[in-house]
Amino acid sequence: MKLKVILIFLVFLFFIETSLAIQADNSDFRFDFGYLTFNQSQSQERGYGGYIAGTSDDLLLRLSGPLEYDITSPNISLVSPDNNIYSNNIPQTFIYTVIEDNPKNCSLIINDEINSTSTSIYKSPTQNSIIITLYDAAYNWNINCTDIFNNIGNSSTRTLTIDTIAPTSFNLSSPLNSTSSKDNTPSLSWLATSDANFENYTIEISNESDFSIDNFTFKSTTTSFSNWTTPLSTGQWFWRVTAYDKASNSNLSNQIFNYTVEEISTAGEPTTQVISSITTEVGGSSKKPFTIDIIAPGDITIYSNDTLLIPLIVTNPSNAITLRTILLNVSSNYTDISPSLSISQIPSLRPKEQRKVDLTIITHTEPGTYGITITAQVVNPNFVDTFRIFANLIESDKAEKDPVRAKLDFAKKLFSGNPRCLDLSEFLKQAELAIQQGKYDQALNLAENAISGCEKLLALEQEKEIIQTKFPFIEKLKQNKNTPIIITEVFGALILLIIAIKYIKKKKPSKDINKF
């Protein structure tokens, strides 16, 4: 018995000095001077001391030394760029860390394809980086790492957008350059830029022409600004606008405008208070020398995520002055409301003349009341009027169908008997559509605004007829295209008459009162 044990032990030593190979269920176990390789899918780790269990015939091999075997995948943490980042850098550096004792390589995956692979991997907390060149586009990226045991780990996926194109150039619009006014909180407006990844406009206001001092800096996502926190002091101010996109590309407005705030008199000067679309004079008895009227609803009812078209009537209420070059702008301090006008400029409005302009309102926000400001900048004579409309965003209807239908029918009858109101017929069309969609509160509001607007138009028409009745000759002269020629001829005839009278007086013999 002892002899058999000794012989087996000698055979075992012989195999150790050469090699030992054991076949178990198509899995090779090789032991050669303390080094062991085996098929991972056919075996499992049994702990320090080296237990390897095969899958055939309960084969078990016990080793006396430690066993190096790893089934844990690399743990990867992304450092930069952050997720959903916009960048204008073409060379991009991707930084990450790896928790892994035996790293083999790491690859940068761009849009599901391997872009670059590195074999020099530092263990966490030391950071690794890969630098590549990317061009304008949106990319999905992540890091993939493999260890020496072919365990694979993947990081989370992030989005990166490369944008090297600056916003397009744009112009300032109002107040016009070198404008002077007593308005110390003027509404500033400019034309829109174009950029696929637009971020905002930055408005800079300074009392230095080189902007060495930025007295005020504001941001806006619309093409206007009127939300002053501090009024401008008396004196000259310079203002400019810079358009930025999400990748920090920028473009400065083509011009720098200056605006002078005139000294405000405390006595005898009227001030203007604007409420809705009505301008009233307070603080004095004299009237504002020039004005412009916009017939618009004081408030409108609209739903969240809705679009509404509001007809506005721009009117010159003057009896004698023609308004020339009227610049229109609409804005809201609430980014979730998007108002726009069908036109931005009216060449001229003769006395009592009217022009229809459509206001479109798009909402994206929750229920509430939101202000919309319409600005009319008249170049000649130079003045500015502003008008306020309030949008009431509602969540559910309270009105009932029958009363709303009755109100709309009344409005239709009023319009049918007064063709002057047809410019506001869009109110009726949208009210009818709102009833069909079950939006009864909105339909009621539209019908009421149609009636109110029509009544205002009829009042203006009546005022115009009274003036024509009192001064028919003047009105005919205004309407006559030949009026300038007639006035010139009359003026010339008067000059000739005066010359003739003087000539006759000179030729008439004077009576000599001295007798010789």
C-alpha cells in the first residue's frame, strides 16, 4: 500500500516538472509551473486557494497557491464633456476614470462606432483622456473598456453638439438712432437673428460710447425689451444687442444706437399712462400732440398649448396730421408665450385712416394671466405709443354653449348691418370654431371682443362724419389729389392781386392840397 502511494506521488512530481493537462467536457486545464489557464464559461471561481470545478464527472482539482481569476467588468465614470452640451471647439477632449485592476484597453464610441482606442489606461482616481476632431453635428458618445480577462464594461451615453457657426447679423430698429424723449423706460426692439441653436439676446446699455462701462445688462429671448428694473437717468445713452447661441457663438448688432432721455418737467407737463389699448393724459390739462390708436381687446381667453389669431385695427385719430413710417413690434416678458404680428411696418396713415394687422399668439405654458406689449414707433412725427393686452390662459371651461351661441349670433347680426366692422370678422370665425371644439369660454370672449371692437369702429366713423359735416370744404380738399395744385394757384392769384392793387395805387394821381 505504501509503495503504491509513493509511486503515485513520483508520477505526480514528474508531471509537475513537465506539464499537466486534464480534459473535462471540452475544457482544457493546464498547470505549468504554477500557471493555470482554463475556459471561463466552463468553470467558476471557488475562492482563494484555487478551487476549479469542471462540468464533467465531478472533476475537482485543488491548487496549493492563489488563483488569479476576474469576472468583474471595468467600472467607467465619465468626467467631461457634460451631457447635452453645445460646444464650438473642434478638437474635443473626452475625460473618464476606470475602476479596474487589470485594464487592457478603452475605446471612445461615437454614434455606436469605435472612434479611437487607447491601451495606456490609468486606474481611478487618475483620469484618462482621448482627444479627437469633430465637426458641426450632434453626437452620442460613451467609453468602452476591456480588462485582460476580456471582461467588458460600458459607460453611460452622453450627447454632444458641435456648433461653430455664429448667429446671423441683424439690425436695431427702435427707438431710432439719435432719438430724444422724456420716456426713461423706452421699449427697445431689433430685427431677429437666425441660428439653429439660438440661446438669447444680451442687451447692453451704457453712458459711454465705447461701452467701457456697462451700466445695464439684460437678456431676452424675444426681439424686444421693456422690463426695466431701474429707469434711465437724464442724458445720452448708448445701446447695442448681442445674439448668442447655445455653443457661445455670438454676433453683435450691426449698429450702436444712442438715445437721449430729456429732463422731465415736474409742473404743467402731462404724462402718459397706458392701460390696455387706451391712452389717457394725466397730470395736466393739455393733450398729447400726436397719438396713434390700436383697436384691440383688453384681454383675451386662450388655452395652454393653443394658437389664436387676433385682428387689430391701427388708426390715425388725427384730423390733419399724416403719420409716416410706423414701426410695429410685439413682445411679452413671458418666454412661454410667443406673440407675433403679420406686418412690422406701415408706410403711412392719413388722418382717420385705418389699417388691419393680425396678432398671432402661441402659448406653451400653464394657466394664468400674461401681459403682451404692442409698441408703435412713428418716425414722422417722431413719437412712440404702447398698448397692453392680457392673455388669460384657462384650464377648463365654465361657460355654457347656449348663452355663448346667443352672444355670437348677436355679434354676427351687428357685423352684417355694419360693413365697417368686417375687418374684425376673424373674431367671429374663430368664435365659431371654438364652439365646435367645445371651447365655450374662448368663444364667448371672442364674441365679446368682436362686439366691442365693432362699436369702437362705428364710434370713429361717426366722429369722422361729424367733422365732414362741420367742415365739408376742408374734407373735400383733403380727399382731392389736386389740392396742392389748387392751393398753389390760389396763393399765386392772391400775390398777383396784391401786386395789381399796389400798381393801381401808384398810378392814381394824387390831389394837390396846396394851391398856387
